[in-house]
Amino acid sequence: MHLSDTIQTAVTGITVNKTRSVLTTLGIIIGVGSVVLMVSMGNSFQGYILEQIESFGTNTMDIIPIGLEKFGGNVESLTVEDFEAVNRLSTVERVTPVIIVSDMVHYGNEEWSPLVFGTRQTIFGNYGLSLARGRLLDETDEDGARFVAVVSHQTAVDLFGDLDPLGRKIQIGEFAFTVVGVLEGQGSLLMQDLDKPVYIPFSTARAISGQKTLSFVTLKTIGDPALAKEDITLLLRERHRINNPENDPENDDFIARSAEQVTSIVNTVTLGLTVFLSLVAGISLLVGGIGIMNIMLVSVTERTREIGLRKAVGARKRDILLQFLLEAVSLTLTGGIIGIIGGATIGWLLSRLASSVLGEFSFALSLSSILLAVIMAVGTGLVFGIYPARRAAELSPMEALRYE
């Protein structure tokens, strides 16, 4: 038989019972759509997070007490003397100490609980924060322990609404601070809202809080961040009298984490989650494949006389085999195409929703996921269609013609 005749017969076999064909492909549609959706959204979130990290520069580094991440760890391990020692390293460009003041912020009847950072002017450059109005903290504020504050964009909106914040006084705990600057909106980084903190002079924060230790230290490195991290680690181990020849971070009372390291962690976590979710989505393909095999076996039984008739007029085993394989692959490929379109559409809609919550969020449609989905769809049709096709091809013409 001609190949065109075989293809035409396969198409006819699929379209005879359209409802059954559609229901049969649902598992494939869901599985392929899920794979495209999961991989593409994973790539989108990865790109979103990495873009935010890169906006700070790869030479940004934070040093935090291990107790902030490890339950039961020391939260008072960083001192002002540590900050001064780190500041003298040749691999460090600038260092900024930070004290977190836990008091509430008031203006009139409004009360909010943003993070209040007692810090110095260099923090704005370290984190890439831009000024919208007024001025930033300066050395005069630090030297005089002045009661002035720079507020982030969203906190300014929450406290003052449409009023101009500049020159107005806010209450932090029991103390009044004059607002001297408002920052541009920055969005969020790693789910941390950058539009909420309030910044006051470091010296003022020490005075009103009575804290002797630092909450964390932020800095910019010179050259290779890995080399700077090694210098900082060795310095702090020596200062804190930590014997750690195995270089095990669990034995330190601090964590030095660079933006480059965070990037690596994000890549690893995103890849792991994407693979895991894609494997879960692949279960739908397995279920869909079993459905394809089941319906093809039913089709072989229903069309036994047709198969016998085709063999009686000259159809060979390979023609029957190819016909039923084409039917199975056509069902899975059609379901795969619908799944790709559906997964991409849902992903795009979710990215628009994410943009309204997280700011600029680009949907990264993964071409590799589309190729993988097509291969999986065709492979599913071949794997689960081969047994029904072989069963049809092995039917005896005489027995098939006698089948009722």
C-alpha cells in the first residue's frame, strides 16, 4: 500500500470518534502543558531574581551573625571593632555597619513597623538605592548623632499619603526624627521589600538602642569577590578565636555571603525545583500514555474486521503497524501542541500577574522545554502505541474477517 493511503486511513481512524480522541489526549495535554509551564516559569523567576541581584553588582557582600540564620546561634558576634578591621582590608572598597532598631514608626495616628536601619551614607551606594527627593544621610549627621531619617518610597506613601514628607517629624520609639530624604521605589529582592526600610544615622541608632554589637555589615569588594571573602573569613576567625582548619562554615559564628554566591544558590535551587516539578508533571504524561494504549487496544478490537479486510486486499503487516502507530503518535502530538500553547498562555498570564505584584517580570518561554515536550509527546505515542499496533499487525486475515 502507498504511504499516503496508510496516513489517510490513520487520520480517518482518529476522526471517526472525535469525542473519544479528545478525551484520550487530555492526559497528554495536561502533562505537556505542565512541563512547558513549570520550566518556563522556573526560568522566568530565575531571570527575575538574577536581574535584581545583578542590579546591586556582583561585588556586593553581606556579613551577618550566624544566629540570624541558624536557630540557637550567636546573634551578637559582630562588633564595631570587626567592622573597622574589615574596613582596613585591601580587598574591600567600602564597608557599612548596620544596627536594626526594633521600635515602631509613628506619624500622627499612623503607625507602621518597617525595618529601621541605623547606618551610614555608604549603604545607599552598596545597595544601589537612588534618591527621589531631599538628601541622603551624610557625615555631619553621623558625627553629630542627629535625629534625621531617610524613608523608603512605600513607607513615605504609607505614613504621609499625598503630603510632602520632607521636613516632617516621625516618631521612632520615643524619639522624634526629621525626614530629610525619600528614596526611589526599588521593588523587592529575594522576597525582601526594599521600599519599606527607614534609615537613620548609625551613631544615633547606637545611642537610642543601647546596642553594643552590629546587626550585620554590608560592603563592596575590590577585584575577585571570592578572594575578598577568604580575607574576611580568615580575619574574623582570627579575631573571634575560631579554630577551623576544616574550613567548615558551620563552625563559624558569622556568615559572609556575596551576591555571586547568592546567584549560584538561586541557580541551583531553581534548577532543582524545575526538575522536580517537571517530573511531577511527567506523571500526567505517563497516565496519558496508558490512556492512549488502552484506547488503541479498544480500537484494534473494534476494527478487527477492517484489519482483516485490509490484509485480504494486500495490506502488509508493516502497513497495519504503521497505521496504528501513526494514530497513536498523531493523538499524542496533537495533545502536545495543544499543551504547549496552553502552558505558554497560562505562563504568560501568570507573568502578568507577577508583574503587578513584584514589578517588572518577564516571561521567559523556554525553547528547550518546547522541544522536550514535543519529544516526550512523540515518544509517548511510540512507546504506548507499539503494543496495540503490533497486536493489530499480527491478526490473521481469516480470523479477522470471521470476527463479529
